[in-house]
Amino acid sequence: MMDMKKEKDLEGLTPSENSDIHHPVQNHDDVFGEITDSGPNYRNVGWAGTVILMMKSQIGLGVLSIPAAFDTLGLIPGIICLLVVAIITTWSDYIVGVFKLNHRSVYGIDDAGFLMFGAIGREVFGFAFCLYWIFVAGSGMLGLSIALNSVSSHATCTAVYVAVAAVGGVTFASIRTLGKISWLAWIGLICILIAIFIVTIAVGVQERPVLAPQDGPWVSDYKIIGNPSFSEAISAVASMVFAYAGTPAFFSIVSEMRDPKYYTRSLIICQSSVTAVYITIGVVVYYFCGSYVASPALGSAGATMKKISYGFAIPGLLVTVMLFVHLPAKFIFVRALRGSKHLTSNSIVHWGSWIGCTAGVGLISYIIASAIPVFDSLVSLIGALLGTFMCFQPMGCMWLYDNWSKGKVDRSPRWMAMVCWSVFVVVIGTFMMIAGTYGSVVSIMDSYAQNGGSAAWSCADNSNSS
């Protein structure tokens, strides 16, 4: 009977025929194995919780660098590039859900890599996934340290604030299931949105941005079309990719949904809302601030508004760090204990392994945040080197893996168009990874050469680094 029920679920029957709608705790899951009342329930995220987790994995850090990216590219090219990135990443996110429904045993991108490319694919994608989220968690710690610096008027060494961010993030990241984390994601998302909109309104009503000359008349010097160098332009686009680079997290999120068939609904709501927020924030803040926009953007509205906005942002940034530490830790944890009774029990091995994973990820992320304390450059480097590799190439390959054999039967125009699109996504992702990494490295080198960024493990305030 269990096998028949699983087959019916795979065929995509109505929610009423799916056992996880009626029973809070599953008896068996293809990823987590036996799930009982005595252990954590890893399949307890509803579609609304999925929306919030998706949005929180997107909105957090990347949005704070979008106005600066518009300054580099110009307003019109910036909006066009943002929409193109949104379209490609939305398709990639959709493919994650489709692939999960087609292959229920897939938990992370390493499992997808194993299906497509064997053992080498599993290790390459798994390593890239962990490295990506560890870097993202590091940037989250850097963002949180900037917020603490701003609220306290730089009363304590920045290196100490990064450590505080690391400890707080690891503590909350040790919550074991995304179902329990989702309520924190609600708080984090609301706080970060309030902070962003406070700055957006403030820059619209103030006389001039805080970084602009304070004497004489002032008019915003925003550009309709920019004139950046290649490295500057590609670095700006990489920052936009990072703003949408929550895609790798969607594997974990859909795996913990009560009913994965609601994934697409959650995705559409998430991506529509995220894109609307990004365009609104980017256009308004850049229009009023011009080239004097701060990065992160919360520092654009003057000292008082900066304190207020960062005060609201602190819970949101803490949740960002929490989520981005949790994801790679959970990935390593599941990989290590998969197939073992300890994965879903409350044993000493279970807890020791779980705490070890979260603490280890937090420590490495802290080292990264302290070693590269230049916010813009760190964001663009992550977006270019790992964001594109996690959000573009694998999803193009996943569609080809599931659909290539159909072309042997019927090479319809739709099939040929999708093949071309999938190949395009792989090619453009590879180009962005190589070129964007080059641009980001050049930017980091320029920041240090011009003393525009803080030194590693320094006590300098980097809240206005650009």
C-alpha cells in the first residue's frame, strides 16, 4: 500500500490524495527516511512558509547594493539587466521544483549533480553549494556588523561586531527544521522591508544625501545611461545576480515542504514581490541620491535615519545570517547522516553532529567576513564566482537531463526552443562566472589600493564602503 501511495503522489494527484496533507508527521520520506513524533519533523513547511523562506533567502543583502549597481550601469540599463536576471533566475527556480517532483530522492544540488554527472558531479556541486552559502553567511555577518556599528556610533571594534554577528547567527541557525525557522523568517523579512522603505522615503524628502556636498545648491546627478568600464559593468551585474541568488536554497526548502506541488505557487508570489521591491528601492534611492548613494544603501539618508533604519534592519540581518548558516550546515548534516537512524532521532550523535555543523559553518563564515570587509566587492564576488554557478548552469543541465530523450521521439518546436534556452542559460552563466569574477577581483584590488575599504580584522567603520 505504501508503494502504491508513493506512486500516486509522484503522478501528481490532488492534495487530498497526498498523505502529508492529512498527517502532520510522515512515516517515511525519500530523503530523511523514517520520521516519528520522537524526532524532528523535517516535512512541515506550508506554502505560505515557503514564500517567506524564499523571499528571506533573496531579500536581505543584495537589495542593499542595487542602487549602487544602478549608479554604475545607469537607470535604464540597470532596470533591463535586473529584469533579465529576474527572468533567468525565476526559470531556474521553477526547474528546481520540477526536478524535485521528478526525482523525490533529491535533497540538494549535489544529488542533482550525481544524477546528471555521476560521483564527480555530486562532489563538485556539493562543494560549490557549501562554499557559496558559507560566503553568503560571511557577507551577512559583515552586513550585521555594519548595522551594529551604525546604531552604536562605532563604539566598539568592527572585528568584535563581526564576532557578535557570528555567535548570534550560529545560535539561531541551530534550530533544526525550516518549519520552525519560518516564523523567524516572517519577523526578519518584515524588519528588513521596514528598514529599506524608511530609507527610501527619507531620501525622497530630505534635501540631499548625506554623502553629497553639504554647501551650495545640489541636484541629483543620476544617469539614465552610464559609461562604466567592462570590469565595473560586469561587477554591477554580478551584484544583481547575488540579489536573486537564493536558488540553491530552494532545493532544501522544497524538500521540507508538506506538499511540494504548491512550490510553483509560492515561487510566483516570491519572485513577483521580490522584483517589485528591488525595482522600487533601486529606482527611488538612486534617483534621489545619484552617485552619492551609500552601499549598503541604508547609509544614504543621514546619521539619524541611518540609525533608525539599521535599528529595524538588525533583526532582519540576524535572520539572514541564521538562514545562511543553517542551509550549508543542514546540507552537511544530511549528507553525513543520511540513511542513519540518527538523522531523525534525538540521539547524542544527532545533536553532536548538528551543533558541530552549525558551529563549523559559522566559524568559517566569520573568517571570511573579517578577511574581506568590503561590502560591495564581497557581494559582487560571491554573485559572480558562485551565484551564477549555483543559479544558471545546473538548471539548464537539469532540464536537458529530464527532457533530452523526448527529442528522439518528437523534436517539436517547443522542445527545440527549450533546448536553445537551456543551452543559453548554461553559456551565459559560464560567461558571467568568469567575467564577473574578474571584475570583482579588480574591484577589491582597487578598493584596497585607494584605501576605500577596511583592512582585514580592522576596527575601522566600513558602513559606507562602496
